[in-house]
Amino acid sequence: MHLVPPERADHRIIDGHLVCDAIAAVGDPGAVRAAAARFSLLAEPGRLALLLALRAVGPMAVSDLAVTTGMRDPAVSQALRLLRSAGAVAGEKDGRIVRYRVVDAELGALLDRARGAATGPVEPAEPAGPPHADARAAAH
């Protein structure tokens, strides 16, 4: 139980080795917050649709993205401003046209998985825990 923070040391713990493994898996709270922020970019359907389109075909202009997603131009522009400020996309000017592309590689990998999940066959889920966890839960 060497990873349990002092402020939680007095809590009741059943399986100390699992608690330590879980704390190690969760990792640094700052990194968890950063990952949650990245996931929040994907949590709104319009932004996710924009990102999926950009990831699939590369740089696109606002008006083309609006047609692609069914959003209005101002909504696309607003979403792209947020995505740009988060470092997810960048715009490249070509005369009067700005074409946007996904620049965050980690986010790109998440998008690839999201697109596969949305278009591919559904795989059966793996069991949530070790087999003995079900027996233990049933006993309580």
C-alpha cells in the first residue's frame, strides 16, 4: 500500500495490491486532467464530426465542413476556434480561404479509433475484471 496518499491512508482497503496497481494505472492527476480535456473535445457531436472529417480527408475549408457535417458556417467557425485554441487543429491560408487540419497526433489516433468504432463491427467486450471479482461481489 505504498502508493496510497497519506490523506487516504485511513480508508478501509480490501485488496491493497489492487489499490496500488490501480493508483499506478491512474497516474499523475495533472495528466488525467489533460486527458479529460482532450476527451472533452470529442464529447460534442459537432466537434467530433468536424474532427472525423478533417482526419479522414485532410485540410478543408469552413464552408466545405459545414456542408459535410450539416452545421452552419458560424457554428463550424466557432468550433474550429475552440479546437484551434486547444491545439487540436491548425489553419493554413490559401489566398482568402483557410483550410483546417488535425495537428494533434494523439487526438488523431483517438479519432481513428472513434471512426473505426462508428463504422466497424462491434466486438464483444472483455470481462471487466478477474474471474474471482464476480464471485466476491456475489458474496456481498
